[in-house]
Amino acid sequence: MQLKKDINSNLITIKNLLNLNKEINLAISIIYKTIKNGNKVYICGNGGSAGEAQHLAAEFLVRLNPKKNRQAYPIISLAMDTSTLTACANDFNFKYIFSRNLEALGTKKDLLIVLSTSGNSQNIIEVLKAAKKKKISSLSLLGFNGGKAKKFSNLNLVVDSNNVARIQEAHLFLGHFILNEVEKKLLSK
């Protein structure tokens, strides 16, 4: 049965995340320190990854845990709105849709998080380059072998899979897990 195969495939992918324990703990620490110090986190991705980035931003801006009413935390999606995206794509180039926003809003002590299944999308590469130029730390959730993005990012969490759906599911799991741990730390201080 295909459903059973897909569930087993997903479980294997999630279990392989244990190999990223060091990187996950470092990601938690970096995000926590960024927010604790009053700085912002920017997040972006393409397609399904854009949806996941917006979802994770909303969880931290509004509320991650329905039983915890707390202050809003500044995680901002760089896929701001259709007007900004289409204007940048039309007036400059689609590859600058995220970097243009980061250039305008980002400051040295902020953090950039990118989600990319391939790690090869030109707009992801450009936003990582813009982050380096502005001395903004970057964290990448990637798939396959990490692609070109690996060499431009400060910290890489590469999901060991060649299946886009499994990678995106693992990215969403990682995002929820990491942000939940960050929230716990922020609320315990």
C-alpha cells in the first residue's frame, strides 16, 4: 500500500534528523540570542517553502502554543506581499525578491533563515549573499545535498532525502521543534 510506504519514508527522514542534533541545538541558541537581544529574524523560501516560511513567521509573531499568551516575537517573512514581489520581479529580476527586502530592513545583528529543498534557487543564493554583505548571520534548512546555498550560509541543516515532499515535511517539523524550544527559553527567563 502506497500510504504505508510514504509513512515509512517520512519516519525514516524524521529519524535521520537525529544526525543534526548539534546543528539543531546551535539553531535554537542562535535564534534565542537574536530575539533576546532585541533583533529580528527574517525568513523566506519558494513555493511550498514560502508557505512554510510564512507559516513559521505567523507562529512566532502571533502564538505558537495555544496555551501560552506571550509577547509577539519578530520573525518576518521576506515574501511580504504580492505587490512587493511582483514589483521587484518586474523592475529588477525575480532573483532579487528576497535580497531587496533584506537590504532595506535587515541590520547587522539580525538573522536570516532560508528554506530550500534544493538549495539552488537563485533568489535564495542572492538573499544569502546580501546577508553576508550586511554581516547578518544565516541559517539554512535544505534538502538533497544542500546545493549551492550551503557555501553561503553560516549554519546548514540538510535533510537527508531526495524527496521534495519529505524534505518539506521535515523542514516544517524542524521549524516547529526549534521555535518551540526557543519559545520555552524566552519564557523561562
